[in-house]
Amino acid sequence: MFTTENLTKSFYLFHEKIEQQKNQLSELDQAIGDGDHGNNMSRGMTAVIQGIEEKQPETVPELFKVAAMNLISKVGGASGPLYGTAMLQMSKASQTTEDTCQILTEGLAGIKNRGKSSEDEKTMIDLWFPAIEKMQQGKLTKEDLVAFVERTKDMEAKKGRASYLGERSIGHIDPGAASSQLLFESFMEAGV
Ligand code: ADP
Ligand code: MG
Ligand code: MG
């Protein structure tokens, strides 16, 4: 269950992990995109943490909303509006349910709608979808997350910049799946 405490902690952890892996995320994006994914996520999550410290949100929906607004407005790349829309949908969902998987599923639906995308197109969805599925069965592990990211290697990109490469995108990890691994790890470590 998301609480104000564990969600705040999740965002701090996610920010830390993004800062630590900023260069690796941008290197992944260098191979099949424009090399800015680490910087985009760093700019976005720095703004989210600033927003949390300024606004001191006291409920789960407010926390997701602060995250959404900052990600949408501060990140230039595709990932900002996609993560931001996920957070916005999670803000809405958390007003009516406490079911973690339900809330995450609404977030995933937000990404799919915004990106006009679905599974197996080598995007962040290929982390979110199987991670939520495993979580629903009550058996998501960090090793699973690693495996889901790894699986994007064999996929051909159908959406976003990497899709310009067509078959040449095969053999590389999707950067958005890699950053989403860090988000789900953060949820797990924060005790969501
Ligand atoms: P940009 O591609 O604009 O430079 P980023 O590099 O920050 O933005 O983010 C790229 C990531 O965004 C990709 O690795 C992929 O996971 C995700 N992405 C891009 N387009 C879509 C889409 N239409 N649907 C879902 N995810 C997408
Ligand atoms: Mg990029
Ligand atoms: Mg870019």
C-alpha cells in the first residue's frame, strides 16, 4: 500500500539512484537514441524533490501530483510527459483506491495512452507491464526487474527515437526500461 511516508521515501530513493546511474542511462540512450535519458531523468527528479520540499504534500494523491507536474513541465524529452502522465493517473487512482497494483495499472495505462504504445515495443512499458503482473502474484523480486530490462535487448523498437533505427535497435537495452527498473526498486526498498 502506498503511504505518504513510503511514497516520499520512494521518490528520494529514485532520485538518488538516477543521480548514481545518470551516465549509464545516457550511454544506453546514446546507442539507440540521442543520449540524454540520464540527464532528462536527473533534471526531472531533481525538480520533483524540490517540489516535495517546497509544497510538503501530505497525502498520496498530492505527492503523485507534485511528481507529475514537475516531470511534465521540467523534462524536455519523451520520458518526462510519459512518466508524468503515469504519475498523474496514479494521483487520480489513489483518490479512490488503496490497491497498489490497481494504482500502478492506472499509471501504466497513462503511459500507453500518452505514448500510443503497448508491450513488446522496446519501451518502459516492457518493465512496467511484467513488473505489475508479478507484483499482482505477490512475487516480484529485484532479479525479475533485471531480467525484464535484459529482455528489451532482443526487441525491435517500435516507438520513440529508437524506432528510427528499426532492426538496428536490436541488441541494446531500452533506457526507459532501465530507469523504470530504478523506480520499481525504489518502491520495493521503501516498503510500498
Ligand atoms: P527522448 O527520446 O525524447 O530523448 P528520453 O531519452 O528521455 O526521451 O526517453 C526515451 C525513453 O522513453 C525510451 O527509452 C522509451 O522507454 C520511452 N519512450 C519513448 N517513446 C515512447 C512511447 N511512445 N511509449 C512508451 N515509452 C516511450
Ligand atoms: Mg533521449
Ligand atoms: Mg531527447
